[in-house]
Amino acid sequence: MKNWYALLFTVIALTSTTLFGQNDPNAKKVLDGLSEKIKSSKGISVAFSLKSITAKGKPNGTKTGKLSLKGSKYYLKQGKNEIICDGVKVYNYDGNKTITVSSVEESDQTLSPQKLLSGSYGKDFIYKLASSNGKYNQIELIPVDKRKAFQKVILYIDKKQNFITKADIIDKSNNTTEAVFSNVNTNAVLTDNLFVFNKSKYPSDVDILD
């Protein structure tokens, strides 16, 4: 399950980073516009689906969920699983009886939304505008660090909405995770309570690990 979240947060990172390196200026113009829209928003809510496809083109499962972001805070819901970040701590509920608590600094060692949305991965990708035909700008991103788990990411950015609608994440074995975003609201009104961990909402025998 963490791999699914990591892939989703990777996509978020790519949509919110202003400096991907000194590459294709046409791609940079598109990405900068997208980044500015995200960073100027007071709240974002989005539904997502993550579809796994094997190298042979066979479907291998789909996960769906919702993600809400407000500044350094975020809330992710996928089935019974939840991740809550109040800007200081991250609470990861496994949907059963365990909640893992970590600091934002600890979470930032992985692919947390706070770190990714800060734009701190700006020099990690080589990018180019692969296509601008039709409704989307298609941008191809290749990680500079070849130790990354994926070989490239293809973003599809809607020209009218100036927002990402899909991303294909291709791993080293040519398996693909297709991330599709829908019901995007970049002017979402999100209450602060959404990002506050409340133990009483969970089973009484839940284990809290920190």
C-alpha cells in the first residue's frame, strides 16, 4: 500500500515543482504555470485512481481514493486507509488496528506531500515537452538518479484547466502505473479539523506506534 501512496505523491511532486532543471523551455513554461496555480491555491481536493498495468499490457489492480491539501497539511483517504498530516506530525492508519506516527521531518525522508510540494526535487529530472497536440500538453520526465524505482513519468496537463489530469509512471521492468485525477477543485474550502488527528475516531484497541 505504501508503494501506491509513494507513486501518487511522486505525481504530486511533479505537478508542484517549478524548477525541473535547465531543459526544454517550452516544458518549463507549462510546469511553471501549473506550479503557480497549485501554490496559490488555499485548498485543493482531488479524486484519484491508480491502475497497475503489466509490461505485457494486462491490468493488475486499481486503487481509488481522495486527497485534500491545504498548505503544509494533507489528508488522504483510500478505502479504510488514511494518512493525516497536521503540518507537524504524520499519522498513517492501516485500516485495521495500527496507526504509525512520524514527524514531518521523518516523513520528508520519503515521498510525503509536504516535501514534494515544496519543490525540493527541482533538479532531479530531465524533462521535455513531448507533445502539445489536442487538449493536453504531454511532458516526459526522466529521473537524473538512475537508482529511482521508475524510469520515466509522462504527465498529461489539460491546457484549459492548467492542471494535471493523468500521469503514466513506468518502472524499470516496463510496468506502468496510470494515475488519473478527477473532480479537481483548486478552490476547495477545507476546514482545519480535517487535518487534526482524533484518536476517538478509530477502534478503541488501535495500536499507536511512534
